[in-house]
Amino acid sequence: MTAAALTREPATAGAPGRRRPPRPGRVVLHLFLGAVAAGWLFPILWAVLTSLRSYEYTAVNGYVSLGGWTLDNYVTAWRTADFGKHFLNSVYITVPAVLLALFLASCVAFVIARFSWKLNIVLLGVFTAANLLPQQALLIPLFRLFTEIPLPLFMSDSELLYDSYWGLILVNVAFQCGFCVFVLSNYMKALPYELYEAAMVDGASVWRQYWQVTMPLCRPALAALATLEVTWIYNEFFWATVLMRTGDKFPVTSSLNNLRGEFFTDNNLVSAGSVLVAIPTLVIFFLLQKQFVRGLTLGASKG
């Protein structure tokens, strides 16, 4: 065999063959996923489209039409709802609540995952079962409790836990810790126990095992949880309307009520406000997208 034939043989052997036609099951799967994606994206795209059109045009031509493009709705929504102040209110509530929930949940998860004692499973069940309790069932007891608990004037101008940022922070932490404990405990149980044996041999205390060994290894799970928690707490509306009475303290989601008119509601203006409210969560998701996907796929493959 000549040298030219030897050099041509790998190219011939590696030439791509005819592509097989897609299987019917795969076609049906892609169609189903495309329909689901379209169903999720349609409300968002419709809100963006509505926000870019004037109310005068849609009142005459209807929403199923094209035209009347404008950006005035965003300017009016920002000024009317005073989004600048209410965005800061959401930051005051969301950031401490997320950090505190992740810290407390990681402490509980570490105890559940690394120490064997009689109430281990019971403790995990208590934290997990708390998420199954409807929040509306606790409305009246929590409202009365918050109106009875005093706070110093420098912490709350109402001198009560009611109508203060601290009340919303505590409520969100209480309702979000259970899910975080469940996720983090399962992840920590998958960490090799030999790491902790080596740390104990080196004289590491329990706190150092938690802070310097466990927490760095839990960064993907913490990033995924942080993305979810920021979205859930930032978008929380129920407790803010129940445990707040001062309009200047409302988070940004509750301030959307300021866009409702007395006699009619401008849906174009409300759509613009909703898009503005959704932008921070979208930015956080795209910034933490890689960590979020890594956290969701933990344990999906071995080896």
C-alpha cells in the first residue's frame, strides 16, 4: 500500500455518513418542550410589548395590533410609583433575609449531615414540614404577635416589630429556611467523611470544620439557593401588604399598587412597571447562571 493511500485512508474512514432521520419520540419531545417554552415566554413578551405602546393607541385599536410605540410608560411608571425609593426598600429586606436564611440553614444542615443523634431525622422533618404550612393560616397570629413585640426607636420608628423591615426579614427567613436546610443537608451528606477526619487529626474545631471545610465545598449549592431565594423574597407580596402600613416602607412589588387609577387602570403603565420590577431578578439570574446550573446538577453524574 502506497504512502498516499495510507494518508487518505483515515480521511475516508472518518467521513461523515448519512444522517439518520430523527425518531418520532424525539420529535414529539422537542415539540412539547418548544410549546412549554412558548407558554412560559408569552406572558413576559406580551407584557414587554404592551409596555412599549401608548394607552391612547391601544384604547382605539385594541391590544391585538401593532403601533403606538413609546417609552413614556417607563418614565411615568418610575415617577408615579417612586421605584427608586422602593427598590432600596427591597434591598433592605432581601439582602439580609437571604444571607441570614443561608447562614442559619447551613448551620442546621451541617449538624444534620455530620452528627448522628436520635433527633436527627426529626429535626430535618420539622424544618421541611414548615414549608408545607400555608402562610395564610398564620396571618392572624403573626399579625397580633408583631403588634405586641416592641423594638427600640433606632430599629423601628413605629417602636414595634409591625411596620418595620425587621418583621419582613424575620418572616421571610422563617419560611425559607426549611427548603434551604433540606437542600444543603442532602449536599453535605455527599461530602467525603475523610475530609472531616483529616481536619480533626489536624486539630480543627467543629466551627473550623463548618466554616473552612464545608462551606467552601458548598459554594455551588449556596449559589443556586441564593439565586432562588433572592427571586422569592424579592417578589414576595403577601406579607409586605399585611405587616406594613407606611407606604414609604413598602418593597417594590407592593408599590405597583400606586400605578392603579381610582376609576380605571392603565394596563400599559402597569406592564411597564412590572418589567422594571423584574429587571433586578433577571440580572441576578444571568450573573449567577453558571453557579445556578451547577447547583441544580449536583449529583447528576458520578465518576
